[in-house]
Amino acid sequence: MNKGQILITVLLIIAMLSLIFSGLIIFWEGNISKVSAQIAEKQSLYLAEGMAEMAIYSLIWFTGIPTYTTFGPITFSYTNFYGIAKSDFTYSPTESSFIITSNAIVTVIYTGQTYTYYRSLRLEGIRIGTSVPYSLTIINWVEE
């Protein structure tokens, strides 16, 4: 082989390796974005469940019979999540029943694009008892 053929062979090998590596990088980037979406989606669900749990505990330990029709929304913001997370919950108790609505939003910026994941829970139930701690029976738990 002369010098020209060696140069052309090396350039072809480099071009083929570049194509292979660019394909792998695109494949890896797609997988990383899918994993990022799953993380943010699960975090928003966990956050909504946490807000619903706070509302449940407040209904169990609330001293007295609620005289109001709604409570909330109470909004929290978190920065130690994968992205930026915000959540709120409201509940509408009566003497013997309640409806809890819990919402969570996780916003993630990845490769210059903003992705928002939203989860909402709705709980309906019955509150039993005459003193603290009350007993709660959850009749319906729906993820929206």
C-alpha cells in the first residue's frame, strides 16, 4: 500500500467509528431521557401521596368536629428533588365524611427542554369516632 491508500483507509475507519459512536450517543441519550421521565413521574406520585397522608393525619388528630367546608390549598415547594417540585392538598370534611384532593407537579429541565409531570390523588372516606384519634375508613382512592 502506498501513503494515499493508507490515508484513505484510515479516514474511512475514522468515519465508520464516528457513525457508530454517534448512533450509540443518540441511543444513550434516549435512554437517559426515558429514565429521567420515570424518575420525575414517580417523584410526583410520591409527593402527591405524601400530601394525602398529611391530610389524613390532620383528620385523625383534629380535635373537634370541623365546622368549615374546605381547608387549603396548602402549597409546598421542594428543591432537593430531581427537578423542582410543588405540591398542594385540600380537604373537605364534614362531621362524618371527607374528600381529600392532593396534587403534585415536578418540573425537570433536560437538554434545554422543560418537562412537567403532574399527579393528582382523590380520596373519599368516612370519619368515625367521638374523640381523638378518629378512625378513618377510605372508601375511594383514585389516581388522576
